[in-house]
Amino acid sequence: MAFLAGVRIVDFSRHGPGARASRIFADYGAEVVRIGRPRHRMAGEIDTPTNAYGGGRGMHGVAIDLQNDEGRALALRVAGTADVVIEAFRPGVAARLGVGYDAVRAVNPGVIYCSVTGYGQHGPRAAWVGHDLNFEAVTGLLDRTQRRHDDGPPVLGATVADGAGGGMHAVIAVLAALLGRERTGEGCHLDVATTDGVLWLMAVQLEQHLDTGLDDGPVRLLSGDFACYRTYACRDGKWLSIGALEYRFWRALCNAIDLPHLVDEHEIDARQPALIEALERKFRERDRDEWVRALASLDTCVAPVLSVAEVVCDPHLEQRGLIEDRTLGSLLAGSNRGDVVVSLDVLGELGIPDDERDRLVRVGVLDAAADGVDAQPRSAS
């Protein structure tokens, strides 16, 4: 459903959580205009063939040179037409480029201006560069994730902080601000820090520490130290996840795998190594999918650990409309998602005359071939 039809988002972010937020807005029907860089400003960056396909689907892409006075003036005019402006520069950079909150508010008083950064607009780390791993590190997420065999914090294989920490919290903040503007008529400047969002993912652990002063304890249940909540290798080398935290689920699991004598040892700390060893032996007796077929319907809290290749062929996700298989391969998508619109025609809709647009192309302020959906960076920004 196009719940956000009629809402215009102008997005200066090029990757990371800001771009994740814009993608969600586009998926819900908002008109998203991505402001990217001309190709001559993208030297030293890595491009991928699927970047525009997924990252900019359903959006308009316009490449404007913000290092040029005319480019900055044009970008400000485009931002002046927006309901929402998103930027993900380091603190202070947008202002230096002439598209900061004060400049945009001067031409668009009701604008909702969302600044998405790693550490926020102020604080000791505000000027730090970083990526997902760094944001997971400073919020305790890595420390609370199951450790590697060498006892070092793990490196997660997905951008949890960018998506769940920054992108989704930017969406929530913008939607709340849009509702607030309906009542007050006023815009605002939203300071969305990815690390702030990740802290919400750590709520249970942080609350426990604040309540007890302990740095571990009950939340160890979620860290792979207990047999009832961890992953196990199966006979075929694939893995099974077990999340039988509650006693009734643990009892159902133990009975289903013929280990009923383990039922009452569910939360006995000293018994966990022996329980883990027993379950490791048991799950190596059968292939992963055999275990799933045998256990999933018995309220045992099991699920297969799927590879990315398996995820994009997963029948459950396909039935829910989350997978589209197109020429470029199987990519997460959804219903009514379009490709990025590589065109400068959108500028006409934003009030930029054709003759001015053509002149700006000739002098290099606009790039008629670039789509505004930039490549992924080599270094943090």
C-alpha cells in the first residue's frame, strides 16, 4: 500500500542508514529524490552492478555537484520542495555545503530535516568515522554476542546497526515528526545516531546492568552459553538454531529428541557444558532439514540457519511476497517496487526549467548519465 503517497523525500545520503531509510519510504509510496554525485566526483569508490537495482529502486536519481556554487544553489532549491530532507554527512558538512538545516529551513520553514550519523551531532565521538562494526562495538552488542573460539568478540555478517539501529530509527523519527507537523504545522531537525538506535537493541542487557550492577547473569541465556539457546551443527554440516528459553519449549525439545532426563537441568549453570555436549552429539545424528521437519511443529523453537542463497529461495518468504527473481538474480524486494529512475525530468516537476537544466548539464553541475545512487565507499564517511 502506498501509505506515503504525496510525501516527498529529498535524500542526500549515499549509503548506510540514511539510504536504508529512503528505501523504506519509497517502498511505502513516498516520492524519493536521491541527490548523488556526478561521476567525476566518485573516483576511488567501488561500484557494484546491483547497487542501483536494489538501493535506489522506486526512486528518482539526480547527480548534482555540491562542490560547485550553482550545484549547491540547485540542491537547495530541490530541498525547498521537500516534506523531508535526509542527510548523512559528518556533523557540520551539510552546513558547509549550503544544504544544512538552517539553510533549508530558510526556504522551507516546515521541513522535517533528518541528520543520520554514526554517533550523533554532538558528544565526544561525534566527529569519529565508522561503520556497522564500530557502532555494534561501542553499544555492547559485540560483547554480548557469542564469542569466537579464540574468545574475541565476533564480527557479525550483516549490517545490523545500519539497518535496525540507524535506518529504521530514522524512519520512526521522521514518521513521528510528520504526524507532529500535522498538529502544529512546524518542522524540526532530527538528530538520529545509529549508536542510539543500537542501544534499543541492547535494552534487556543494559536494564539488567543498571538494576543489578552485574555485567553478565540472566542475559547469558542470550549469548550462547546455555544449551537451550544456541546453534548446533548437524550431520550434513549445516546448522540448526535452538531458542527454547522457556521451560515448556525446552521440555518439548528434550522429549522430542529422546533426552527427557535433561528436562529439569534447563537453567542449572554448572550443567550447561554437559548439556551442550549432549545436544551437540544428538544433532549430529541427522541432517539439518530432517531435524526441522521432525521438530518445528512440536513447539520446540527450532529453525534452520539458512545461507543467503537459501534465503532468496525460501518458500516462506516467497509466499509472503518478499522475493522477486529478476534478470540480475534473486534479490530481496517486494510488491510494486520499481527501478531507479535515471532521468533529469524530475527537476521539471520540482520547478527547474528545461533550459536551465540543460545549461547546468553543459557546465558539469548536473550529470545526465549518473542516477544519483552512488557506489559504496572505500572508506567511512
